Amino acid sequence: AAPFLSVRDLYVRFGTEDGVVQAVDNLSFDLERGRTLGIVGESGSGKSVTNLAILGLHSPNYTKIAGEILLDGDELTGAREKDLEKLRGNKMAMIFQDPLTSLSPYYTVGRQIAEPFVKHTGASKREGRQRAIEMLAKVGIPQPTLRVDDYPHQFSGGMRQRAMIAMALVCNPSLLIADEPTTALDVTVQAQILDLLKDLQQEFGSAIILITHDLGVVANTADELLVMYAGRAVERGTVKEILTEPQHPYTWGLLGSMPRLSSSVDEPLTPIPGTPPSLLAPPSGCPFHPRCAFPAEVGGSRCQDERPLLAPGRAAACHLSPEQKHTLFTEKIKPR
Ligand code: SF4
Ligand code: MG
């Protein structure tokens, strides 16, 4: 059977005053129901752009999208806005980083949770309010019958994020896209929200795309990972494969800059040297070569000249041989 979500050779280009931004390049991945895919990378790596392409939220005037996005057999690239409207909030839903910008201050939390439900099911306002109370209870808001008529400013940051999740799940979407859903929250609340997402996934069976710059966030939440750099997927594997034996030098850098929650000592974080490249003029060859420590191991100017491709399945887009990847990681990178 075809995968529930299948993205094939996705390209996203933006026209800007300074030229064309190559925001996403040749991206392919699959996702099944009930599974969580973590998409990890620094800001500007193309993670959010990919998610907005799936949701059909890019302005067609400034954006060119090519490739295939198949959701449960429906082709989303080039779909009419009217058809996408029917899918958004219903079959696919999203949770963003900052609930304050996504929740309106002028309407009660309950009314906002009920809105997609009323819109997509034709339920009455009273039924919508009842559904909002149920959803508030599901996401762990105490006394939901009292809190349903509160305004967003009467909720704490963690409660607002729970309300956003309630709003996203109110129509039982089969695809949930969460873009940095816990970044604005403190560590304890982060863990609670991620646990909540996992519990709700069990109950609803949704496929989840979890977008983050923080490997720590996906470590306990995702099943598979896609590491993105400069608009391209550079490594793919299960969470276990990538956390125990990552194969791409960029992923090694991400791991090195990941705070170790288990460690009692304050270990210094090792940031990846340099900055992500401009996507107006991406580097030749391997997009990571200006920041990579290993082009000499590959030899010649191959890293500068030849673009490494990402093979299907467990893979990394890097010219190092499998033996080199293994040896360099275990001897030079692996945290002791
Ligand atoms: Fe580094 Fe070369 Fe591998 Fe790119 S292809 S990650 S530059 S070693
Ligand atoms: Mg982003």
C-alpha cells in the first residue's frame, strides 16, 4: 500500500527582492499513520517551509512548488485553495511555536477550539462548546467547564499550548504538524507537552511531523528522523540509529550542541562553527562543506564539486565512506 503521507522530490523556491531563495531542494520522505517523524535542523534549514508546503499555506504569488505531496492518496501540490481549506483543521492540523500569536485575544479559548469543529462538521454552537470542554479535559486542563469561557490571557503559557493542541485535534486530524511546539516553554512543561502529544497520538492514531532545532525534543518523541541542512535532507534513520550512530558530520555537530539532560555536570556545549549558508546562492557540491571538518578525509575537491545524494532508507548524504563515517564518529565525535 502507498504510504499515508508521501513527499517526493519537493522543491520550494521563493522570489525575493534579492533573487530566488532555494528554500527546499529535492526532498523526499514517507510517513505512516500512528508514527512520528522528527524533522531537525537549524533555523533556515527548510523545516518550516516544508511544513507550510504540505499545508498549502505558501502564497502562490511568490512561491514555486514542484514535486509531489500525497496525503492518503490526495495530491496536495497544485490543489485548489478550496480543497486545501477542507483538509486544513480537519484531516491535517498544525500546532505552532507561539500560542499567543495563533490564539486570538478577542475570543474565548472554548470558542476558538470549537471553531474548526463547527466549521467542518456543521455542529451547532452548543455542541461546539461541549466538544471544546471535552477537548480541554483531554489535554489536561483542570475544571474545563469553568475554563472554557476564559480568554487566552487568563491561561498560562503551558495551558495555552495545551489549548492549541486541543484546537488542532478537535476534528481528529490524521496528520498533525507541530512546529517547535515546546520552544517557548520551560523544560518541565516541555516534557509534559511532549508526553501529552504521545498519549493523544495513541488515542487518535494520527501521524505527527515534529519540527524542531533541538535533538533533545525528538529523542523521546519521534520514531524516525530527517535531518535537514540548507533546504536539503542530509540524514535519515530511526531515532535510535541517529542518536547512537549518526553518519553525517552536520548531525555530529547537532549532537555535540545538544544539552545533556542526564548529565549532572555543566558540560560546555559545542556549537557548530560558522553559520548556515544563504539560500540565495547555496554552496556548490555538499552544502555543508564550508563548515565541515572532513573534506580532507574525502580527498581532492570532491566535497566542493560534487553534491552528495541521500539514498533511500537509512542513509546520509555525505561522500565519506561507511568505514570512515564509523571510525570518525566512534573515535573523534562520540561523547564519552
Ligand atoms: Fe563534509 Fe564532505 Fe561529507 Fe559534506 S560530503 S558532510 S563536506 S565530508
Ligand atoms: Mg521555523
